[in-house]
Amino acid sequence: MFETLICEKGEGVGRITLNRPERGNGLTPELIGELSAAVEKLDLAPEVRVIVLSGKGTGFCGGYDLVASAEKMLEGEFGSEDAPEGSPLDPRVQAENHDPSRTWDPMVDYAGMSRNVKSFMSLFDCTKPVICKVHGFCVAGGTDLALCSDLLVVADDAKIGYPPARVWGSPTTSLWAYRLGAQMAKRLLFTGDCLTGAEAESHGLAISSHPVDELDDAVEELAARIAKLPLNQLQMMKLLVNQSLYAQGLHQTQIIGTVFDGITRHTPEGYAFQQRAAEAGFKQAVRERDEPFGDFGL
């Protein structure tokens, strides 16, 4: 059923595995759409009590797959070839909306990105617990998937962060402050720095950190332990805790974060970054963005 991920049902445990390892499991319209469909499938499966989200290859997720779109001077990752002609999700409409010679319509931008947020939040809103297993890298838009999950179990040497905070991005699901507290969220977003897996555990972002060769066993042990509970108990406990984040204004924060994400691509700095990506390639533009911080394009 799925082309960009693997969805499996087992007794007690369901699994969603991002399956674009040749592109760092980069986010595309197809993957984002299949993610929410896979979550719904496992949420409705009576034999599944807990879901494990992971990624194939050398890392969990490197964010949006922007190479081709950025080098063509458009953000086609927000569009869909299946979208009705002239709709906000039509890639041609998106391309025209991001043309510096035209007037930018923020609501066209919001129409695309807000749908992505809804897909990421399917992990949060799923009635069953979701464990996110992070190895290698979990950066930029990849952190939306991780932070929308309920529990993070990570490799000690994983890299987790939001480098686009430096230019051309704002975290749309806006969960950093809710997961880390205001001060640590500011520390990361003021610099675009990444945490290691071990640091993520020490700051409470991850519930545990392990040597990479022990990560699978740690996740399996936790999933099996959670699956011992009655499904209705798990559903009530998740819903109970989630209400505290909604009561703190999560929905409103996500609207602001998603609108800000569009603005970041239409500032003078955002246009300059996009122009550099068109000239030298997206990877080179990211490398130049991150080199002053010593990251060299993580």
C-alpha cells in the first residue's frame, strides 16, 4: 500500500518505518500523506497497542527533501501533482507564490504547510502511544515527526535539532518549548544548534539514550512493556496528558509557527539563501549557512 514507508502490524506492536534511505528519509508530499494514512491504519487495528516509528538507513530523518525544489527556486515540497489546477497545493501556484517578483500570499503558503502539520500531528493525536526511535540524524522537519511522537528513545550519538532556525525556517509543529521548557527551547532556536542523543536525554527531550548497537533492544523492551496494558487504559492515559498541552495553547502556537515558517522564506535573508541555493546547490547553501557555527551542514 505504501511507497515511501513500511507499515507493519504485529501482536501488540505496530511499526512505521520511513523508507527513503537514499535521500535521508527526506520528507515529500507522498511520505507526509502516507504517514498519516499509516498512523490511521495502525490506530484502527485492534491488535496494536503501541506504535514504533523509525527510519531506514544512516539516520531517522533529515527534514524536507528540498534539494531539487530549492535549486529550481521554488518550494515544490508544499505542492502536489495530484492537486486540482489552480488550488493552493498546485505546484505551479506554489512556485508563482514564491517568485520574488510577485506579491507573496501568506495564505497560499499556510494552506500547504498547515496540512503537513496535521499529518505530523496524527502521531500526537493517535489514540495509541507512539515511540520514536532516533539514530543518526533527526533535524529540521524531521524533528516535527519526533516531537509529535509520545516518547523518544535515541542513540547516544544521534544529532537532534532545528538548524533552519538560522535562516529559511520556523518549526511548524512548535513543540520545542513544550518538550524542553522555554529557556532550553530558546537556547536551541537562537542558535540552530543540535543536541546529541545523550544530551537530549539529560534535558528531558528523550526518555533514554543508548549506544547505537543497543538501541533496537531498548525500544523493543519498552514497546513490549507498554503493550502489556489494556488498550483502553493506554488511550485514556495519552488523552489525559495531551490535554495539558492543548490547555497551554498548543494549537495557537502551531498557527503562529506555521505562519512564521512562510515568512522566513520571504525575508531578504530568506530570498538570499534561496538565490544561493539556485546558484551553488542546496547542499552548498546549507554548508555555508552552518559553517560559521562549526556544523558544516549537518
